[in-house]
Amino acid sequence: MKIKNLIAVFFAFFAIYTANSQAKKYSIHTVAFYNFENLFDTINGPNVDEEWLPNGVQNWTSKKYHQKLHNLSKVLSEIGTSENPNNSPTLIGGAEIENRGVLEDLIKEPLLINRDYGIIHFDSPDKRGIDVALLYQKKHFKPTSYSNIPLLIYKNQEAKVSKKDKEKEETTDDVAQTNQENDRVYTRDQLLVTGYLDGEEIHIIVNHWPSRSGGEKKSSPFREAAGKLNRKIMDSLFAINPNAKIITMGDLNDGSYNKSVKEGIKAKRKKEEVKQFDIYNPFEEMFYKGNSTLFYRDAGDIFDQIMVSEPFIRKEEYTSYHYWKAGIFNKPYLIQTTGQYKGYPLRHSMTEIGYSDHFPVYIYLIKEMK
């Protein structure tokens, strides 16, 4: 065959292949996590919420509360829309939620009401009553079971630290309550939800691990216990189905490099490191590239993370939902532009109703449409 003919055949084949590739269409879902930071109503409840009442330190009026709901709804309605412009996140994990009522108010906001979100929420033993929850679009996700799994930690598990480390103690509102009888430290439960995403079974774990109150080193054993509990939940799911598709997400109060994540969950930084029953953490690579979801004393870190089990990243055709990519939602309006905290997330202050002290995070799941 002449060279000209060979070239013509090659380009004809290439054109057909390109046309076929371009013809592929994908179903896409955004999965997000957001620490709502002190989403309290204005009603005095059984929890420690006096600060967040109209006559409290924050002067938390109905007007401020509804502005907070509007701000959060704006963020939630826009997460992931750069690649999925026709929909807000299908699944949203949330933290620092006072009760179910504030979530019911949130999903009724004009920017969210048409998405018809359902709520899965349990009250936790946290003294301030700040819980985790899952919001889901009823059209796409059908929950079949859900449970709150307590994290049992005790005061005597705290690590002993030097005087130098004590001087570095972090200040936070998130101080755990200790039971004086048995020294149990009360913190958030881990929320496990199983359901069907467009007919495909997936499992979601929503977390808000113990804070660094008292210092990172001293409180580290609490988060290490949280990581081990998370791993135990996942192993129980793998025992039932070795191909279980699991998403674990949350504000871990630790970075992707900390012991709680690397040894507790046994999360991997790179896809090629992930074997069966392993967990892939895309936010570890993002951290080493200089990204952050929060700042403390001018140091950025990624405490907010979403991880997926190995079946989500298998090298195969996208005939079922697979992990595509991850991101941090940090639009300019979410960023403080002036003053001492310039560049930080724009949080609530006495003079301004902001958003949160964390940036939300998200991943995309995609599947080829036939």
C-alpha cells in the first residue's frame, strides 16, 4: 500500500476514534463536606449554647441566624458547579450543627429548597451539642440504613507533654466535656450511612474528630482512636462485601500526614499505592502542593478531607461510579481580604456574619452513560 493510502487510513481511523470518544457522556455527582462553624439557632436548648442566644456573648439574633443560613446555602449551592453546573452536591456531610432544626431551616433556604434534600442526623454527646449530619438529594440517593457510632475515649489516654509543648496549647471553643465518674471524654459520634446512589450501593462515614484543645501532642491519642474507629467501621463493611464502595469525610482536626490518618485509617497519598481494602486520600497530595482549608497562627493545613475506598479508583471502564477528582471550594467571597487574618476563611465576627473558619471540600463521582 502506498504511503499516501496508509496516511489516509490512519487519519480515518483517528477521526472515528475521536468521534467515538467525544460521544461518551457521563453522569456526575458532587460529594462535599463543610464545617458550618457554630450553626446554632436562637433557642435555649439542653446543650451548652448560652453564648449563641440573643442575650448571649454573640448577641445571636434571629436576623443574624438567618443571614448565616443564607450564607451557607449560597456556598452549598455553588460547590462543584465548575464541572457540574446543573446541580449542587448530591451528598453533603456537615459538622458543628446544633440540632436537626437548623438543618431543616437550611434546606428550606431559597437557594437549596428545589434540590429536595433529606436529612440524616443524630444528637451526639458533645457538650455544646455540635453534631455531624448528612444531607442528600432524595432524587438520587436512597438511604437504606444509618447509625451513630460512639467514639469512646478517656482522659487518661491523653499524652504526657513537656513544659515547652504546654506553652503551645491551642485555644478553641471546642473543649470536650469529661465525665467525672469514669473519665470518659464526650465528643462527636461517627455517622455511618448506607444507601443507593442511582441504584449503586455506597457507604458514607461523616466525622468530626476531637479537637486539639490542650495542644496537638496531648490530644493526639483521641484523634488516633478516632482514626482506628473509622478503620474498624470500614473493615466491618469490607467483611460483608470486599468490593464495598466507601467514602469517609470530615473535619479530622488532623492533617493527612498525621498518625490518626496514616496509621489509623491507613490512607494512601498516591493511587498506585492503593491495594485492596486500602483508602485513597487525594487531599494529602493537595496539602503538599500548598493548599489549605484552614489556618492557625498563619500556618495553613487541610483538616477537612474526603477519602475513598479502593473500588472507587480501580482501572476499569466507568460502568459504575468512580472517583474523578477533588477540590477545595475557596471562592474570593469566602476569604478575609483585610486585617490580621487576611487570606483566612471569612468567619463570623461581632461585626460581620461570615461563613466558616474552614473552606469546604468536595470530590466528583462519575459514571459513563449508556
